[in-house]
Amino acid sequence: MTKVISLSEEAYKSLKRLKGEGESFSDVVLRMTKAAEPKSLLGFTGKWKGTDIDLVFEKVMAEREASKGRELKI
């Protein structure tokens, strides 16, 4: 199903600049909106490539410990 939408001249030019060879405007919109979709944190599991994971873990735990003593006054 095809839908008609209106774009400002600026939006059209911007979209046209993003359009690749052989790509339709629909392809561009789908590509751009897919990139903006929220991603699950599970997709990042096992991806750590650094050698400093122990240091990072220590810092995270220290920050968690420091934040436990906060008190909220309303």
C-alpha cells in the first residue's frame, strides 16, 4: 500500500542527500528509522573487547556503593 506524505523542501533535500544509488525514498526512511529503534541490552552481551573489565567492574561497584547512602527529601 502506498501513502502520500508532504515534506518541506528542506526535508526533501535532506532525504534526497541520504538516498543511495538504486535506493527508493521508502528504503531511506526504513533504513533511517530502523537505526533509531531502541536496541535490547541483550544484544551487547559478550561484546566487551577491552582488557580492563576488572577495573570497570570495580568502578561500577564503587559507584553503586556510593549511591546507596543517598536520601531523598521532598
